[in-house]
Amino acid sequence: MKILVLNNMVPFVRGGAELLADHLVGELRMRGHQADLLRIPFAWDPLERIYDEILACQMFELWDVERVIALKFPAYLVPHPQKTLWLLHQFRQVYDLWPAEKEESAADLTANSLRATVQAVDNLCFDHARRVFCNSPTTQNRLLRYNDRQGEVLPPPLNDPHLFRSESYGDYVFCGGRINAGKRQHLLLEAMRYVKTPVRLIVAGPPDSEVDGTQLKKLVDDYHLAAKVELHLGYASREVVSRFVNRSLACAYLPIDEDSFGYVAMEACQAEKSLLTASDSGGVLGLVEPGETGLVVPPDPHEIAHALDDLWNNRKRTESWGKAAKCLWDRQGITWDHTIERLLQ
């Protein structure tokens, strides 16, 4: 079958959605399909340009394509009679991230009009799709709440699971993934001021902007953390990332309201590492059973510091939590075979 995967792209930003799209194409090809990836440039600043982004996607014409699998707004608006949606993101700025005061005020007519337009084109797209899958219960609930549409939860499988395995339990907690304010690596650095044990922190990943990377460097300098914190800013190979995970004492991931489990958390569980996350981190909480597979704390530097010390002071327990995290992940039963089968039904 000739299958085209549709995803948007923000130039020079690469994260979990981009990795998922690449692996989806690769998995389809491994199963004998002719598969390719179409990445459509997307930017939302200023908001008014969203109208042009919508129109550009709606005007696409696809030839010699038997099936489309579309992942994100606005790429999923590209028309095709045999289109399946695997929703990773809607345009959350007009849904759950919409400021409440704009809902009550007519002052910002442009923004309110844009919100109505996005919701209308989304609803039309969802109604004409063969199937609508969601990457998590959070995404599914958002679709039902704001669009009154049903979607089936189909979590993304882990990419390169063979790379992630426990090699040792070292003297550091690892935090990987894209670096930005929403992923909140800065909270971990602020917490390192208050730790009382020898536990170290390694942060590795590409900053979304120069400012994001500079902020972390400044925190290290301002708080004199050079002996406690390693920053590896920029893209790293999967082998390098897996080495950091595999040799860590535990892993930390504290995003704000993550939609899904998050690859960082999935990789940690695969490598038998316990997880430290925050009480408002969203989908990640599905892989953290407090006191069994890791720790959940308020997004406060002092609370995080106490948790880091706890992981260090109770190393045997931390190791046992990691093994329990692997069992919890295995029970999810999330595989590429099942995923491909569902997407192509």
C-alpha cells in the first residue's frame, strides 16, 4: 500500500513528534508498504498567519496515495478520501490553553474569530476522517470536551527499545528531551541548590531556542553548580541518550501537563529506572505509581531537592522501583505491530 504520513514542522525544532513520524514511516516500510513522510512548515506567530496555514493545507492535492496517516494541526487538514488521524496535538492555543478572559470579552475579536475558525475546520476534518485515534486519554478527553468527537486511544510505542536497558545504577539523575520552559528543566537546576547528598544531575537535549539554553547555563553559574550539574545542550545520538539513561540512578521528567507518557518516561521505564515527576505533569503520571515506581512531588525546588535526596539515600529501594517501572511499562502492551494494525484497519 502507498501510505503518506503527514506531520507539521517548526524549522530547527525536533522532538518526540518528529521522531514518532520518522519511526512510523520506517515501521510501515518494514512491513512491505511504500511509505513516505510529508512535513509541512508551520508557525503560529503572529496568530493571524494561522488562516494562511489552514488554507495552504486545505489546498494540497495528493496524487497516487492510497492511505494517509495525519498527526498534527494543521497538517491533518490536507484533504484525502482515505485519511486516518492519529492525533498528537490539536492547536491547543485555542482549546485548553485559551485564556479564560478572552472567552468573556469581545475586545479581541480577531483572536475569537480565529478560535472559531480553527474549531470549525477541525470538526469538519474529524467528521471526514476514516478513523480518529488519540495518543493518550488526555488528548481523547480534550477532543470530546471541545469538539464533541470520539477518538480511540492508541499510545505511541517506544522507539529503539533495544537501546534502553539497565547497565548500572550510577551517582546521577538523568533528565533528557527538548529543553524549554514547558519541560521545566530549570526546576531541577534550582532544586540542586538544596540537595544535601552527593547526587548529581545530568541534563541533555536540544534547546528550542538560544534563550532556553542560556537560561540553564546561567543557573549553573549563578548557583555555583558546576560540580553537581552536567549540561549537554544540543542534539545527541540515540546511543548517547540511551547511555545516559542506562547508567543513571533514576530519571526525572517534570513537564507542564504533558499529553502522553512522554518518550523520556517510556525510555526510563524500559531501562528499569524509577521516575521523578511533578504533580501537574499530566500524562507522565500514568507511569509513576508513587512509592512503587517513582516519586511525584509538587513543582517546587525544595520538594524536588528532597525527592532527589530520597532517591540517593535509599538506593536499593530506588533500584527496586526501577524494576517495578519496567514491569508497569511491559503491562501496557504497546507495540508497533498492534499500532500499525490499528492504523491501517
